[in-house]
Amino acid sequence: MSDQYSVLGSAPTKKDLQKLSPDNVHVQIEGLTAGYGKMEILHDFDLMVSKAQSLCLIGPNGAGKSTILHSIYGFTNIFSGKISIDGKDITNLTPAEKLTSVGIAYILQDNSVFPDMTVEENLLMGGYAKDKVEESYEEAQRVLDKYERLKNRRNQPAKVLSGGERRLLEISRALVMKPSVLLVDEPSIGLEPRYIDMVFEILRDLQQNEKKTIILVEQNAKKGLEFADNGYVLVSGQTAIVGKGDELLENPDVGRLFLGG
């Protein structure tokens, strides 16, 4: 990977990140070194996302993309650095505390629906951390009203859903918690093209109409960058290039390395 890093030139500065997210910063990572066990994956990593912005993380396997999501959510060992939401230090909060106190929801890349539970029961599982059960029911109903595909199958077991509908259910289950930040790991993985388009339309709606801040990891770099306001290209646990999503799509280095160009 060192060859790729040298091809991409010098690493971006904090000023470069600030240009992409100049105001109302919602999620910020400063000087983060993190990993698993004693192994460091991220090295002095910085990130900045404004409220209701979307950021796509791309790069080769093992670059540390998912480790960023894991670190924000609380799944990694953090050796140094700071993670904050709206200026509040959340570095050492547990995942449950992050969900309830600052509204961070994590949508996993693997199939995490409960196949024998009904669609509605799966949605209500999203509200397990809520103190008020009736709030979970209200939010689940709001989600069902929003997505007719799920509403029509509310009493059917989740195993009857198509791949795209299961991904919609995973996203919707996170929405029952009324999060402000969505961490989305590989939303297009394993889906047919028509369902990939549907999932990104849903994410766009959540960003634009419900003002969610979205940080996603996407192996399909073209799809991810077409969707996102901004993109970070990761190589070996560090950021090699940053830019607006559409600008990175036109960048010949990014194209050659990650878009098959």
C-alpha cells in the first residue's frame, strides 16, 4: 500500500478537512490512533463532518475504513486521540451510552435481521434501549408509514423479504432509536443493482429530509462517491486524499486506484 500512498502525494491537512465541513461540525475525530487488541489500524487520524452532511470512506481492504466506524461506535481499543459529537467528548462512552446520549446508530454490513421474527417485531428490537416502550411503537409505526414495502409485510417473518428489503429493514430498525448520526457499513454489499439504487435513495432521503449525518464505508466507490457530499480515501490507516464526492470521481488517481479507471 505504500506505493499507492506515494502515488497520492502528501496527506491532507486539518485545513483541508475544514474546507469540506466549514461550519456546524457534528462529528469530529482528532489524532485518533486505534485498533484491536494491541494492533494499531488507524494512525493519528482526523475526520470532520458537518450536521446533515454525508461522508463516504473508500480505499483498499485493510485500509481502516470499518475501523473508523467501529471507533466512533465503541468497538475498538483507542490508544490516543479524541472523538466528539457537537463538541462533547464521547471517546470513552460505551455503544449503548453513545446511542442513548448522543444518538449514534450503527448499521452493520452483515445480515442482522431476525429471520423468524415479523417485520414489526424486528423494528421494535431497534427500540430496546428506549425507556419508554410506547415511544418505540410510535416510531416503528412512523417508519412503517414511511416505507410501504415494510408496511405491507409488517406481520410476515423477515425471512420472506428480498435482500433489498432486508437492508431497508436494517436501516429502519436503527431509525426507531431516532438517531442523529448513522454509521453505515457497506450498504450495497450483496445486493442487486436495483436494490442498491433503492438503498442509496433511502439514505439520501434520511440526509436531506430528516437531516441525519451519515458516515458510510462503501466498497463500490463509484456509488458511494456519487451519493456522498464528501469522500476520504484511506490507505494503510491514514487519509491519503479528501474532496467533494463528485470531485473525487473525476480525480485520475482515485479513478486508477479505486474506480477501475
